[in-house]
Amino acid sequence: EFKKMTLLVPRAYSVVQLALVLCWGSSGIYGTEQLSAVELRKRGNEALSKGNKNLAINYFSKLIAVEPKNEANYWKRASAYMRFRNNAAALSDLDKALEIDPKMVKAYMNRAKLRMRTNGDCKGARGDYEKVLELKPNKKGIREKELPKPEQCS
């Protein structure tokens, strides 16, 4: 009997990885098993802590499907994408997290680091760091270490 499968595939998957996912069967994260948001978050965090970025991204993608208005879910998936060096996807998720919660300091911090690392967007990074300082004036390390100087952003 054919069972319909729900599959969320990150852009970072290769054809071989996708084939493995499709052949895995109809149980587990790729199949019909329904997990609660709490369980998806737990499994995603566990996978990420063990270095299994693909599995973490899949759990966080399913979590976003269950809780699309929770900014922390986008931030967690962005963290997995960052470890995978999928910077475009990470930036997209951080933008979405900030769209939902414009006061999410962790998202501004990660986005600033990505902007500097990926495309040298010094002005964008500086703006993110300034927003962090606006939200958390006593945030350690930004003024001395991370905040790009205005002359660096010419």
C-alpha cells in the first residue's frame, strides 16, 4: 500500500542524500510519524549537538511547519545552516526570525557575523550590532571586538 510522505528538503541536499531519504521508508522524520513541537525541537537540538546538521535541519524544518510563528525555530535552523556553511539559507532564516520578533538579539548577532563573513557587508553588520547595543546596552564584547569601525565600512 502506498503511503503519502511529507518531505521537507533543504536546498543543501545532494541527489544522493535525497535518494537515501526517499528510500528510508515511511517512518521516522522523513515519513508519516507525527511528532510534537517539543519533541521535534529536542531531536533537532540533539542532532545539532552531535554534528548531524542534515538531520537537525530536517527536524527544525518540520518544527517550523508546526510552529511557523515561533522566531526561535528559524534561529535554530539558521544555526544549523551556519554550521553547514549554507550562508544564504541562514541569512534568510535570520531575516524571518527578525521579521517575527524585531527584538531578538541572538538573531541580530548571528546575522551581523554572517554579513561580515559572507559578503563583507560591513554597513549591514554594523547596523545589526548597533541594534543589539540599542536593545542590550551592556552587551559585552561588541564595542571592543566586533563592532566594525565606521572607516572600515566605506
